[in-house]
Amino acid sequence: MTKITYEIVKHDGGWAYRANGTYSETFASHDAARGAAERVAREQMAVGESALISYEDSEGHWHKEVSPGNDRPAVKVRG
């Protein structure tokens, strides 16, 4: 099972969540960034239909793949 940890960090004059070296958009407060990370974590853990996903790796390259609806990662938020 894949494990993902979102860290809440200062970023670009505000706050963001970061996973594997990739940052989210910037939020005005720590609480707003944490709330967004928790929302994303809940969505990622929800079982659903298989879907085509795209993501950016730590080197800035974009990838597309099919994510099976029953293969959900273990996600936690830290910070």
C-alpha cells in the first residue's frame, strides 16, 4: 500500500501542504493549509471508481496513469 504524508509548511509568503517535494497552492494561514490537506487526504482514501489521474513528480515532470478505485493510499497530515 502506498503511504503519503502531507506536511504543513511555510511557503511563498504563506502556508502550503507538501508531499514528496511538491507544494500545494499557498494559503493565508496554517489552519487553511491544514484544512485543505485534510480534505485532500479524505478524498484520496475514499474508495470509488477507477480513474485516470495526473500528477507532477519532484523533478517537475507530469505523469498520467489509471488509479484503481479500490487501491487507496494510507494518507496522513503532519504539522
